[in-house]
Amino acid sequence: MQAPGPRIDATRLYSDPNTRELLRRMLTENLLLEPKIGPDGKAHYPLADEVLGLEVDVNGWVREMLEQAILRKASSREVVMCPVHLRADPMVMVECVKCRSKVSSKRSLIEHVYCGYIGDDSRFDKDGTLQCPNCGRPVKTQGELRVSGVWYECQNCLSKTSSPKLVFICKEGNHEFTSADLTLVNIDTYEVNERVLVELRNTLLLDPELAAMLTEMGYEVSAPAKVQGQSGSVHSLDVYAKKDGETVALQVAVDSKPVDASAVIAFFAKTFDIKPNRSVLVTIPAASEEAKRLEAGYGVSVVEDFDGSGAVKKVKAVIEATARPR
């Protein structure tokens, strides 16, 4: 059996709405966090730049998501980097090993399968059509020809080689470096860690659905929310709603097994200080028997839902059932 994923302090990690939106898009649009080399020659994550904003340290954000096992490396590739300016976008050119000219043409050795002739590909061109220069037979299909090799011909000294020298030219300073000088650096692509998909889906998708439901019911909603209690302490909640002097506090608890009593106790500690009119704890996939025994004594309504799909309807029923009569 696969070990359950790490427990996540969702309120802390997702208190930034931009972080929530980026992870939500990765989930709902099935997106990867893919690096691209920008005009500055550096690796960037365009999706993260778009959602988090250019002022955010994206690499630092990625490190935190990796440390919390929310993201994981999906793939990695090596790119060539200039050893001086650390740019990963050099121009690559073929240099003649004799005269050092950087103007070459690539030629292919072509074999005519029918007669066995082997020659330069240019010799098969007969007034715009393909024809064997040896037997004169027209070439009608690609299967009649076979590539036997390639070479590079210098346009300056006409020397030929099958192993040309590659030279890299940095776009900053226009200086050259070779394969002996270059630096290879890994750039990684990231995906949402499948071990926390259930928790993330409910945190990122269920919370907005609960907020939307309360908004439709006429509440003023904050999600996520920070609410100051009577003690002066500020408490974090997944959803907090107000209407006509009544308040609702909502928290979502997700685990790989029935949520234990500690979730009820932790939520009660917040609501005892905040004093909402209704306190609702959504437990996915269920609540333990001990947690349910604490429900009445702690003034917390525990709503169980196996996968979160029916939670909004159940929470709405609880709020309507306990609403103050007018």
C-alpha cells in the first residue's frame, strides 16, 4: 500500500491568492510548470510569471512547493550555457577545421538502390526532377534512394568533413566558446505531486465552490480568510462569511483516513475565540468516531463527504437548517 502524502498546512501555504490560482490552473488545465529560455538568456517559468507576478522569486516559490511535496520534478534537460555570461541561448555554428570559416553546406551521400550508385545528393537533380546520374533511371519514390552518409563542405576552402567543429557564440559580447569551455546546466519541469492531489483538489476547488455557494445565499465571503478573535489573535480559515450580523466559519480537513479528533479540537480553538454563529468542519473522506463524539460538545457541525463532490450541498443544508428564523 502506498504511504499517504504529507499533511499540509493548507491555510498557510494557500493564503496567497496567486499561489492558489497557479496551483488551481495546473490542476484544472492539466498544466506543467515548464521552463523557457527568455530574451535575457535565463530560464523562466512563463506560467508562474503570469500568475504570481514578475516581482515574485519564482525559484524560491518552487523550492517551497518541493519542500512541502506539493510539486515534484516531472522531467529535466540539460542546456548549454556560456561560461562567462551564464546565458543559455548561444548561437551554434559549424566551423571549418582547416580555414576556420563559418560558412559551410551540408551534403548527403545518396545510394540509388536500383543500380547501387552512391554520390552527392545534388547529382540526382535533373532539371528539377530526381534521376540517377549513373543509370539515368527516374527516381519515382523515396524508397529507391538511401542515405549512406553526410558531410559538411566549407564554402571557403572546399574541404570536406563528416565531423565538423561546433562553435558557440554568446549573444552577450558576441564572444566564442567551444564544447570544452561550455557549462551544462539542468533545467527542470514540475508537476503537481500525485500524492497530494486529493488534498489539493479539495483545498483549491472545494473552497471556492463553498465560497460561491455562500455568496449566492447573500453572504459577504472571504476565502481564504484571516479573522481577529476576541483575544486579539488573528486566525486563518478556509472560508468566512457574514450576513445580517450572522457569521459562518468553514474549514476543510482532508486525510487518507477518517479525520481524527485533533482537527475538531484545532478548529474549535479558532471558533471559540472568533465566536461565529455557525462553525462547519468538512471532513474528507470521513470523520473518526472520536471526532464525531466531540461535535456537539464543541459546537462544531461536522460534514462528512467521501470525495468532496457532495460537500457543497451538504454544507448548504446544514447552514439552512441552523439559520436564525426571521
